[in-house]
Amino acid sequence: MSVSTVESPGSKTAIAVTPPAPATSERKGLTKKEIAADHPTWCPGCGDFSVLALYFKLIEKRKLEHEKITTVAGIGCSSRFPYFVQAHGVHYIHGRALALASGISLSRPDLHPFVFGGDGDAFSIGGNHFTHTARKNINLTYVVMDNWVYGLTKKQTSPTSPLGFKSKTDGWGAVDYPINPMKQAIAAGATFVARTTHTNPKHVLDMMEAAIDHDGFSFIECLSECVEFYEGAFDASNPRKGGEFITVPSDHDVRDEMAAYKLADMPFPGYFGIFYQASKPSKNTKEAEIIANAREKVKGLEDWQILQKTFDRLK
Ligand SMILES: Cc1ncc(C[n+]2csc(CCOP(=O)(O)OP(=O)(O)O)c2C)c(N)n1
Ligand code: SF4
Ligand SMILES: [Mg+2]
């Protein structure tokens, strides 16, 4: 409904009320052109381009509404992601993207935040946030663009770098045992754990679609090659480079945690697909129940009256 003032003869101002416009037909989905912001500043050939293109595809295919798209990232080449998406997004503190996204998810249950970041962001500085967001089963999707190296800071060993990798921090070759993101996610309590690679676009989109449909914390490890500091790292998983892309066996039961762990234990290139999926109430659901119960107890009161009661109790 719109209200406007009009001059009428012999009187002061009359108010004209326009009746509400009839409900419009279904909203048109966004196009890639509408959702793409700046030209990505990644090196030509970087795997991250492909992940961004598939996020755009997801938005187009699922007709996500502009105001519902929320993209969060930490710091790193991969974490520049939200700059390139013309929608709400935050380029946040190194390793803290999940903490911020958890707040967004819990306070706005109508949103499904997508968090993007690198292996350093996720498993070094952000290691504890990863564990706790997973165990709390907070409703969001976390895509770790794993390139086995710190790209932005120009080639330091990351927690996923393989033994022997020569970097600026390990000139003699990495000596620390790498972490296995899939095992880490399963053990931490993530309720959706999948693995994909930027060289198989259809598969990346399938994993993103399955993740957005999951109620709870969904984690996707997406191999994304850093052509500048770790060229060829994932050739063994790329059939175009003589490697093998093997999907999770069709008889694998995604509810079987031990079976998922065994898949995750395979040496590189391993399997691709959904390793584990469990149906458990998310923290969002549990908090919504607590809020509904609390509201029931103060039914009929205005918000200010509820607050006044709290102040009175504190006296
Ligand atoms: C608190 C803090 N410590 C360290 C840094 C420096 N730093 C920025 S990005 C980064 C690692 C990036 O690696 P990764 O997360 O794997 O992302 P990539 O660049 O490989 O995509 C580091 C150590 C920082 N920005 N803030
Ligand atoms: S340094 Fe590596 S990860 Fe960063 S933009 Fe270049 S290719 Fe991509
Ligand atoms: Mg990295």
C-alpha cells in the first residue's frame, strides 16, 4: 500500500491511499551477470575460478533470492570469494569465518550461509572453529578450497601439504604429517561430509546442491589447484592429466560412520562424493525450540514488558 498527500481545493491536504498492488507472479531468478561482481583477482588458471562459477550456477539453478545469499570467508586467496559475489557477504578475519557465519545462521534461520576458505584458514588458524562448528551442527555449508599450500602469502607449508613438499617454510621438504580433512570432519561430528575437485564442475555443483539441502553443518573439501605455488598437485585425480576420478562406491551407506572413515583413509587420489551424512537436529532447531518454550511462558506480553520483568528479577 502506498500513501501520498495531494492538494485538494478549499482544504489543506488530503491523503490518497493507493490499494496494495496485486501479488506479483513468481520472482525471476538471478542471472550470472546480475550476481557477478568484480573480476576475480586470482592468477589465470587458479582452481578457485571454477568454484566461484559453480556457486553462481547454484544460485541460478536454485533461484536463490538476492537478499538470502550470504557468503562468508576468512583470509587467503580463496577467501577473496565474497568480493566477487554481488550480494551480502563478508571477508572476515583469518580463521574466524565459521564463528561469524555461526552467528548469522543462528540469528537468521531463514538464511543458509555459504562459507568459503582455504586449507590454512580452515585447519591451521581456524582449526578449533572448524571442530566446534561441526560438533554444534550449525546450519551452514563450508567449502574448503584445498590447494595444499598457503597461496596468498606465497608458498608456505599448510596443514594439508604432503610430506616432503618444498616451501618457503620447509626448504628441505615438509616434515609434519598432514591432516586429512575428511577424517577430521567426520571425527568432529559434521553431519554432511563430501569431497570434490574443481576439475569436475558437474560434481562440484552436485555436492553444493546436496549440501544446501542438508539440515545442519555441511562440509565440502574441494581440491582447487594453486597453479602458482603448487602446480600439478592434483594431477593424479584428473583424467585429463592421466589421473583417475573415482566416485564413492554405489553400495556405500552414507550413514555408516566407520565406512566413511575407511573411504577417507584411502591414499590420494581417493574417492569423490558424499562420504557421510547423518540426520540430527541442528543447533538452529534446538535453539528455536528453547525460544518457542520461553515465549510460551510470557505469552501475551509485549517485548518491553518481558524486558521489564527481567530487570525486576535482577533487583
Ligand atoms: C591472524 C593472521 N595470521 C596470519 C595471516 C597471514 N595469512 C594470510 S592468508 C594466510 C594463509 C592462506 O592460506 P589458505 O588458507 O590455505 O588460503 P589460500 O591462499 O591458499 O587460498 C596467512 C597465513 C593473517 N592474515 N592473519
Ligand atoms: S596464488 Fe595460487 S591460490 Fe592464489 S590466486 Fe594464484 S593460483 Fe590461486
Ligand atoms: Mg591454501
